[in-house]
Amino acid sequence: MNNIFLIGFMGSGKSAVCSRLHELTGMEVIEMDASIVDSEQMSINDIFASKGEEYFRDLETNLIKLISEESNKAVSCGGGAILRPANVEYMKKSGKIVLLSATPETIYERVKDSTNRPLLNGNMNIPYIAELMKKRQPRYEAAAEITIDVNGKTLDEICNEIIEKTRQ
Ligand code: S3P
């Protein structure tokens, strides 16, 4: 219980926020993507390419179920972790869901040089990001208990807002 699940589009800053939260609060961090890469001994790109997206989504669901039995963790969720309603239920039962919200322009600036996000490989442009974000937005908003607009804010501003709002 008392976990914090950071959700949001790829590149919204979930990992950076989690590690700063760790420094500020001592909360242990769980990086969903890194845990999956560790347990499968395969990159996210390779999992998508050789086993398919559904297989990856099953791994996410299994992991979220395990995390929901933990306490006091700051969890950096994969950007698609909210796509299955069951995942959101597990998160809600064991903590607070915090959405990091950023514009497609901010996202693009942060992800444009990355090659390890299979959904963006070959689609690295603002219109594609905007379209995928629009499709997912209702899921992000329905899942979120707290929303933080991260555009133009420093890591510390974001983290302090999260600490304040999750303690209320
Ligand atoms: C995904 C986001 C990625 C990773 C995978 C799929 C998504 O995580 O889980 O590439 O569907 O949005 P990040 O949000 O950490 O980049």
C-alpha cells in the first residue's frame, strides 16, 4: 500500500521523477520497463519484435499485480500500462495514480533521439505523437487520481507537487 504509480505518455518524465522522488523521500523505485527487460533478458524492442505487443502487455499485467502487493514504492509505469482496466484496478488498490501530463511538443523534444520505444520507431514526429496521445488521453484521465502538468517545470517543482498532493 501507499505506492505511487506514475503514469503518462512516453517521455513525460516518469523515470526522472521517480529517481528524484527516491532522493527526496527515500521511497524505493520500481522501473517497470527495466524490470521486464531484466526478467526477460531481452530489450523492449526485441520483446515487441519477437513475441509481440500482447505478450509484452501480459508481462506488464503480471508485474503490476506483483507490485500491488508491495508497499511504499514509487513506480515508473510504462506509457501503455493504463491500457488494461485490470492494471488500473491493481494500481488503485495499492496506492495513488499520478499522471504526468505534457504536450506533444515537449514529448517530442525528449524522445526524438531515442530508438528503444518500438511504438515510436519509424513514427518519430509530433503529429504521430499527438494522435497516439489523443487516442490514449481518455484512459490516462480516467486512471489518474492526481494530474501534474509538467510542461516548463523543474524536476523538483514536479516532485514537490506530487509529495504535497499524495499526502493530502
Ligand atoms: C510504451 C511505453 C514504453 C514501453 C513500451 C510501450 C507505450 O515505456 O513500456 O515501449 O505503450 O506507451 P515508457 O513510457 O517508459 O517509454
